Amino acid sequence: MNNLYIVAIVVTYNGSKWIEKCLGSLTSCSIPLKIFAIDNASTDHTVSLIKNQFPGVEVIETGANIGFGQANNIGLKKALELNADYVFLLNQDAWVEKDTIEQLVRVADANKEYGVISPFHLLPGQNKLEWYFSTYIAPEKCKDLVSDIYFKQTKSVYALEFVNAAAWLISKECLEQVGGFDPLFPHYGEDEDYCSRVLYKKLKVGVTPEAIIYHDITMKTWDEIKFNPQRQLIFAFIELKNIRISYHFLLFNYYKNLTGKLFSLLVLRKWRELWLMTKIFFRSLGYLSKINRSRKVSKQYCSYLK
């Protein structure tokens, strides 16, 4: 394991609240790391804090808020150029234990069919799983895990279709086959799209109970998501982009369901939702050519990193 070259990437944006804990945990890891901090034009003192307190961390300033996916792509491309064996992505509001990455690499080395492996996400200062993470490992999404935990017979890794990118270990093979994040997704949804592409390339996405992170996440209310036009448009992108399913089927099914929903909202006189979903209906039509092009690019070798 000492011969492996591992790159860690943290995308930062006004992250001074967490960055000392985040980067401090990475620099204290039990295995050596090359660490990139990709800053999306922070307006607080995030960059100066990193440069002053973590001189071994390479800071790359993008000059604009280009989003999570495109910022990570800068680091992922550098990792490929450096011939890294693994890349570890970590949110700025999360931190690892000393052996987290070592454990992830050990599991990944023993299970080469996995392109992406996530540790368990815990809430800091509490004996609780982070809520969003707990929904990803529900029995209908992650076979046997909950049962195995109850009977104290857990395996090293469990397959599922999606786990968010707050902490991902990505193998070199996965980067070479799948590539980076799709810039079609400005913020949110890029990780769900990436997991779909990993599965398309016949690799697996997994979680391991043998490694943990702490994630100081801010929960969103359902109304904040439901009535956010950008989030709703991203849901449309995810549904229409899925390269594992026929595009014509996706188009027909999406607009059939959306038309039915619009009619129901009209009948129920839910004017706010009706206005929002009508807006999404027409906005999504304007993105169809981009989505179709994105589907084609995503099937290629090392998409978005070449």
C-alpha cells in the first residue's frame, strides 16, 4: 500500500468555517497523500488560511464559481497526469479519521470491480448516521447491509446504485473509463449522473462500513428543494440523461409523466407548483440538444478529462 500514489481533492468555496478541520484531517492521514484544494473564487479568507496553515497543500484558484463538478475535474485531470492509483474526493464540510483513506484503499484493492467506494457518513459529535446517507443504504437500495449490521456480520463492501460524492475513493481504472463530472450539471446531480455512468461502464459503486467520515451537512427542507427551479431542472437532467436507458423511452416517459402532473396540479388548483412545473417543462425542452450531446460524450472513454 505504501507504493500507491493517492491524490485527495477538496473543492472550496467560502469554507473557512470547516477547512482547518477538513485539511487537517487529510494531512494527518496514516498514508501519504498529494492534496489539491480547488477554490471556486471564495470571498472569505479560505485561500489565505490554506496557504498559511497548510503549505503542503497545492491551491488552485479557478477565478470563478464554476461549480463542484467542473472544479473537481481540474483535480481529476491532474491526478491522471500524475498517474495516481486512487483519487479521494472530500467535501470541504467533512473530515476523515486517521485511517479512513487507508481502509478505503485496502477495501478497493481487494475489490477491483468497484470504481467508486464511499465510507459511512456520520454526524459530528453525535452517534448518528448523516440522514441523507442513511437513505442511500436503505434495504431496497443496498442489499443485505442493514440486516448484516443487525446480526454483526458485515462484509467489507456493499453495492448500491448511488451514494453522494461527499467522500468518494475513485480508482484509476474508473477515471480512465468513466472520466470526470459532466458540466451539464452546474451544482447538484453531477454525482448521481456519475454513478449512473460508472454502472454503464460495468463497474460498481459501493459503501464500506470499515471506514467513516464526519459530515457537517446543512439539511434542506423539502420546500426549499421542491420550489427551487434550478433543483427541479437538475431532476429533469438526471431523468433525461441516464445513458443506461433508451433516449426515446426517457423522452416519452418523462414528458408523459410531466404532462399528467401538470394536469393534476391544474385540477387541484395548486398554482405555485403548476407555474413552477410549467416553467420546467419549457426550460427542459430548450436543453434537449445539450442533453442528447451529453449522453453521447458520456459514453466515450475518459469523458470530460481528455
